[in-house]
Amino acid sequence: MLELTRAPQSTRKEIVTVRRPGADLALHVWRPGTLKGAVFYFHGLQSHAGWLWEAGPQFADNDIAFYVLDRRGSGISDGERSEIPDARTVLDDYAAAIAAVRAEIGEDIPLTLFGHCLGGSFMAALMHDPAFQVPYDGAVFCSTWLGKLHATLSDGERAALAADNSTEPWDAGLESADFTDDPKYRRYIDNDDLAVRTLTRRSRAVLLRLEEYYMNAGRELPDVPAAFVSGLTDPIVDLDDAHKTYIEMTRGRGSLHKFPTGKHYLFYTGVRRGLVNWTSAFTLLPGLEHRG
């Protein structure tokens, strides 16, 4: 049973508690004065909703409600740090949060799912999960290396990883310089006490299991607009391989968009406002078509 409790914040920003078995999850919401559309954001490995302190209000200025769930074990949500629970728990957490969002905004407001980096892999798994039945109107994959473990590990290495149940830490080796050139944001990333910088090896096995949801998918995705957005280059993501998986996954129905930066975290570069405006327009157009 899903229970929501609200902690009053400001008129623009609110944190909603999504009560889940074994954990209370923080759903951060930036609300517009006039609601025309909504975006549900899946954050990456080390980031959390706090990283969107500038993007959230900009979405709200565009009449878009912006929702960011701190994944279990991330941000201010409950859960063990450096630990990703089993794939079923991950998917059910997201499904419950998105169901709450859809119930709040109603059936006629267009809802876009937006996944950044590892969050895009979680999003793809959820979209291919037969248990996920919440209607959405668009999907944006941002700087996401879809199918990374399948692309970089051999069959034998993947089999060994799938069987690995150890709590030995694995360091993703992410550097703030890969995310942004701006010293302000680099200092924030380097000193962020809420950032997740390592995972247990058994958590990487969960990431592999989630990849399998869409790499070996039997479920046809809904016929809604999809897009892959990134910089011109990315120091973390093999864009050519990511594009290949994305095109196969969407059966060639999606689009590709590149913004003029060579960094990974577009919201901490000069293209942030352009990305927010583009995503807002992407969200609203399907809604206009729907209301026809």
C-alpha cells in the first residue's frame, strides 16, 4: 500500500515521502504555478535530487512539474549506501513513485520519463518490465550508456559477475572533471557528502540484471516519442555503442540530439537552459497531440 506524507518546504519546492517496504524514499518536486506537463527524472550513480537545484526551478518556470526520486540508498532516502537492492525492489520503488506522480497530475497531463547516465538504464529496465503499467507520454535518455556491461564484458565475465554476491567495494572511477569544466560544480561534486562513489560487487550484479530487462527484451515499448540526448562527445559514455542499443530498443522510432558540450553532466554546463527548454517542449508536444 502506497502512503504519501508531505514535509512543507517552499511554495516552489517540496519533498514528498514515498513509503515503501523497508524504506522511506524522498521524492523531490518543483511545482509550477500552472501545470501543463511533468517530468520524472532518474538520477545516476553518484548524483541525487540535490544536483538539480537549478534545473528544477527552470522546469517549473516552463509550467513543467519536475519530480526527482532519491533512489533507495541515495540522497536523503533510506537504504544502505553503496548498495543497490535486488532488481525487483528497484523497479517496484520507481513504479510506485511514478504511479503516485500520475495520480497527482491526472491522466491528461503529459508525463515524460527522463533518465540520466545510470538512471537511463534503470528507466529502460522499468519501461520493459511487464509489471510496469503506468502510462507515460515520452522518454528521454540523457548521456546514458545503454547496455554498458553487455558491451564491455565477455559472456564469461558477465556470468561471473551475475554470480558475485560479495560486498567488496567497486569504485566507478568517476571524476568531477568528466562531468563539468565549471569550478563551482566541480567543488560541489568533490565535496558532496551524499554522493555514492562506490558500489558493492553484488550491486553491480544487480545492474547487469537490470540491463537484461531491455537487452533481452520480449516486451514491445509503447509507441510514444523517445529521444537520446548528449553532448557532442562524452568522456564516460561510448556514444556510438549507446546509440546502437537505443536504436535497437526503440525499433528505430526515436531521435538523437546533441548539445554543444564535451562533458557528461549537461545540467552543469552552458547547455543546461537549452536542455531544460528542449525537454519542456518535448514533453508538451505529445500532450498537445493527445488533446488534439
